[in-house]
Amino acid sequence: MPANLTAEAKAKLAKYSEARTIEEKIQALEEFISAVPKHKGTENLLLWARRRLAELKEEKEERRRKRAGGGGPRIFVERAGAGQVVLIGPPNSGKSSLLARLTNARPEIAPYPFTTQTPIPGMLQYEDIQFQLVDTPPLLLDQPDSPVNNRILGLARNANALLIVVGLDEPDPGYTLSRIMELLEDRGIVVTRRRGLVRILKSREINGVKIQGSGRMIDFTEDDLRRLLASYRIYNAIVEIEGDVSLDDVEKAIYQARMYKPAIIVLNKSDLPEARMKVSKIGELAGDDTPLVIASAKTGEGLNDIGGIIFKILGIIRVYTKQPNKEPDPNPLIVPKGTTVIEAARRIHKDLARNFKYAKIWGPSARYPGQRVGGEHILEDGDLIEIHTR
Ligand SMILES: Nc1nc2c(ncn2[C@@H]2O[C@H](COP(=O)(O)OP(=O)(O)O)[C@@H](O)[C@H]2O)c(=O)[nH]1
Ligand SMILES: [Mg+2]
């Protein structure tokens, strides 16, 4: 059902998206909320606006606290290592126990909820690199809009990946997992590419509404789409769709930026009786791109697999570098899959890319050791490159 916004509400929404400072955004959003007519068609929009407002106020408060010189819980954790992975999950699922088993950090662990109050980072060693795991306070599934949740979701948005932890001691861990996924989706974090992802690129240079991407429109036609966009006064745009997309997904995408965040599901406490039985029902909840690990922070089951899985879902590779006539640098460059030689050179130094002549290459992507390649050669995990310049 389209929101059919009034011209005034539409103008306020535009003001919000153009606002620069937090204060401006808060003010614009407050004005927007009071300008939106309340009916079935605007429910989603208002829900989003109120949540966004709460998040912004939280952020403002956080900044104020920081300026006042520490004190109070911090939201952001500076990234370290080859990727930041935030652990999220309900109370007592074993997040802190997992952090303690997997990393050098020593968080407090207790059989009662709310032991963990602030995000705690620790480093997980995977082969020759490290990932940063961040333990968080528990997600409150019964209070979706609580300040704690806002803080956790802020951390999640900022992370490279999520580790969703559910305890197999719960009566119905599958249900808990689906509620976590729902909470994330409601707040614009999508963990599986299979689900609908919509991007709307507005531009005056585009004539009309064009649909792109490999997605499937499950409950609407192109005409429905045009009508919906027109109700928001969007007449010229590219709509990119991925996965199974509903008209509701499109409407949400108009005001809420949605992001894909790779995730791993960890079903913890596999050592408990009946844990196995519960697992069998959960498998299908995880998409093809959301790996599921059956683990126990107590016995260590599954824990050795986690580093490798994080490496895989982050979509990164390790590229080793050496200077001519020198030994390789033992610390690899961490770059996205698909990175070319010239892109890797640019990461090391602008001049290396500017003066690039050719590279010599050893490892998985080399046809023979020391193969001479050009800048467009695509690197693979474990490659060693030696860059030659003019
Ligand atoms: N049996 C069993 N208990 C666990 C496991 N992991 C954590 N626990 C217990 O569950 C409780 C909550 O653990 P904690 O790590 O504090 O959970 P958090 O609230 O998610 O951080 C503690 O009593 C832990 O000892 C596990 O794999 N098996
Ligand atoms: Mg904890």
C-alpha cells in the first residue's frame, strides 16, 4: 500500500536526506514525523522514521559523552586486523564464552544475563592473519527499539561481518534465530543475498524508471513499481533488484538504506543434551551464503572452523609482496577478492601504481613461478608479487 505522502511531508523527507549534522537530521526527522499523515500506508515509513530518530539521538548522546571525556558506554570500536566481526545474540547465548575461547580477550562470563555491558574486542588468529572479534551486550528481542539494541546495531553496521550466536539450550533456537534475522532486516541489515535487496538511484539524467539486476519481482508489476515511486515523486531512477523482491522491499528502500552484511550463524552449547535434535530443524534458515557452525564454547567443538569461515565470508585474499632482490614481507596485504596487480600496487603506494611497468608473480595465480604479468592480472589468495617500476 503506497504511503501517498503530502507535498509537505515529502519536502521534509528531502530536507532530512540533505541534512549534514546530527542536529539538523534530528530536527528534520522530527518535523517529518509530525507532517506524515497516520494511516496504514505510512506505517512502515513512520516506524523507520521513529527508529532512525532514536538512533540519531543515541549517537548525539554518545558524542556528548565522548566530549565530556570518557564515561558511559562507547559505541564504536576501532577496527583492527584483517576484518572486524561483531558477535551478536540474546543474553546467555555464550558470546563472551566464545570470545574468551577464540581470542586473547578475557571478558566476564556468568550464568546470569547482562554481564557484558560494553563492546569488548579480542583478536582471533587465523593462519598468519588476525580478525578482530567484538563481544557485545545482549540483543533484546522483546524490546526491539531499546537503546542497547540501537548501540549493538550501530556496531553491526560498522562491522565487516556478523557472528550471530544462539544457544542450543533455548527451547526453540530456530525461532530465536528467525527473530534476530527479522530484527536485523527491520533495521536495514540484510545477511543473505538471497533475500530481496533494492537500491534506488535517483537521477535527472535517467529518463523514466528503469529496472536492473538479477532479482525477481514477487508481488508486483513494473506499473505497480512506477505508481509507487511516483507517489514519492520519483519519476527518474534506476531500481536495482537482487534476490526475491516485494513491493514492500521497494518502498522501504526509498527511505531506508539497506546494506548487505555477511554473517555466520553459530549454534552454541552443542554439548548439551538434545542440542543435536534442535539443530536439524534450523539448517534451512541459513541461506547458502550464511554458513552455520555447530559449536560449543565448553568442549571446543566447531571452534577451529570459525577463522576459516570468517576469511571466506569476508571475501578477502592475502597477497604477499617483495621488493626486487629482497626477502618477502611476512605480513600480507589484505585485499578484496578480484583485486588486480595494479590495484594492489596502488594500495602499497600511489607511486608504485603510477610508475608501474610489470610484476613478477609466484603462487596460485602464476602459471609458472616468477611469471611476468601486467597490471590487469587478477590476484589470488597466497600470491607473492614483486613490482617493477619505470
Ligand atoms: N554447556 C555450555 N554452557 C555454555 C557454553 N557457552 C557458554 N555457556 C554458559 O552459558 C552462560 C552464559 O555464557 P556467556 O558467555 O556469559 O553468555 P553471553 O551472555 O552471550 O555473553 C555461562 O554460564 C556459560 O558458562 C557452551 O558451549 N556449553
Ligand atoms: Mg556476555
